[in-house]
Amino acid sequence: MSEYGNPPQDPNAPQNPYGQPNPYGEANPYGQPGPYGQSQAPYGQPAGYGYTPDYANWFKRVGAYLVDQIAMVIAALPLWIGYGMAVASAETTTNPDGSVTVTGAPSGASVLLLVLGAITALAFFVWNYCIRQGRTGYSLGKSALGIKLIGEETGQPIGAGMSFLRQLLHIVDGICYLGYLWPLWDRKRQTFADKILKTVVLNQPQG
């Protein structure tokens, strides 16, 4: 016993680096809840109790789609000009039986414009829907309407490959247009393509 009535210290026991014993006993081990019993928010989701994602409504999604389609038409402008030139150079003849025969080959300039327009339209599709939307969550239309495409489980943009696959899966949405209309009553405002790939579109203006 020491002179103050405390038991003697073991000289071989590990010492507290701060010189004071832990008044509460053992330290809080890693992985235990914090002092207020709250856990972290799921990965990719904003923190806060009772968080509910702000899903974009159907009208905003349609508006974004229309903006993207207008941009696509502009990108493919050489194609429409070439097509108009080809039609204008063609000659139509009505046969005695009522059928119509079209003669006349398109000019070299119209063919060149058709090819150029197809290339620019494809390049715009890859850039807008795959690269831009895949990396940031925003196509031109989504950026204009302030909505963002993300993975439901990660809360992050889905990448170029998945964004391209999502565009292909809109074929499923196009069956009787039911998939495109599904966000009108779906709780998460998802199309069929969204449900298959587990994606959602949120109200989130581009910063």
C-alpha cells in the first residue's frame, strides 16, 4: 500500500501516454455508435434523420428530353439539308396504274451532307448522353431543367457505359410508351430502364 492508501502500481504494466487513467474505464472501441446513438447516413446520401430524396417529376423529365432532342436535331442539321437536296433532285413519275416511280440519283453534295450529318448526330449522342451524362449526371436537357441522374445505391453518376446502356433500355420504355409514363405514378418517379439499372433522377441544379 502506498502512503495514500492506493494499491502499488505494477512497474511492468503499460503506461497511459497522457499520464492520466481513463476515468470511464475502457476506451470506446472502433465501430461503436457515437455518444448520441446516431449512425452515419448511407453512402452517397445526404446525412440527416428521415432524409427523403427529392425525385424529379415527370414534367421536368419530359422537358429535359425535349431540350436534348432539339439539340440533337441541330447537331444533325447537315443530314436534314442533304436529305432535302436529295428529295429536291429526284423526279417522280406517275404510272398508268397509279403507282409512282422516283428517278434521279442524289448529287455528290447531298450525299456528303448526309454522311456528315450522320457523323455529327452520332458524335453528339455519345458526348451528351454517354460521356457528359455518365460523368456528371447531366445531359444538356437535364442541366437546363436542374435535374440529375444518379445511381440509387451509390448516389453518384453512373458512368459512360451504364449511361449508354440506359439509353438502349429505353426500348423497353417505348413498348406502348408505358415505361415513359410510369414516373407519373411511381413513388420514385422511375421508368422501366431506371428500375432495371437502379437509377433515379433528382431535383438538383448543376453547380
